[in-house]
Amino acid sequence: MNKTGVVINNLHISPSSSDDWGADILGQDALDTDQSLDIKFHPRENVCKWDLKVKDSSGNSLEWTDLDLCKAVKITLHWDASKGTGTATIDEE
């Protein structure tokens, strides 16, 4: 769920052990504020720790690292403009 207050134009997810962000999984789409997106991992994926990077239309980017996604059913991304920090709330199964 996007609770950052900005439209997310790019979304990258990679294993925390990787140095490469890989492709933008949104493609031509964007994720508006208060909008959500289902992301499914390959059933044989055995990595739990993931990094997530988003970019808005102005080119500003924000990263979350070492997110444990093995039991996650919902991730809510937040941005606190007054502190200049982002947080992620993870709801588990």
C-alpha cells in the first residue's frame, strides 16, 4: 500500500544480497497514493530478506532494506516529510 503521499513511478525489488535492482516492476504503470499492488514471488524463491526502491515523477527515490518478506502479506510504505525518512509496516500472515 502506498502511503508515501506521492505517486510512485518506479518500483524495484531485489534480494538484499544483490547489488542490482533489476527491472521496474511497474513498467508503464504508476502507483498512486492509497493504491496497492499485488506482487507474487516464484514458489521456489527461498530468499527472505529483500530491498525495495521507489522513485516518484520528480526523480526522488527512497529505499527500504532488509525487509523480511517470507511471512509478509501486506507492506505499507510511509514517508515522513518533516523527518525526511521512510518506514515500512509489514503485516504478517
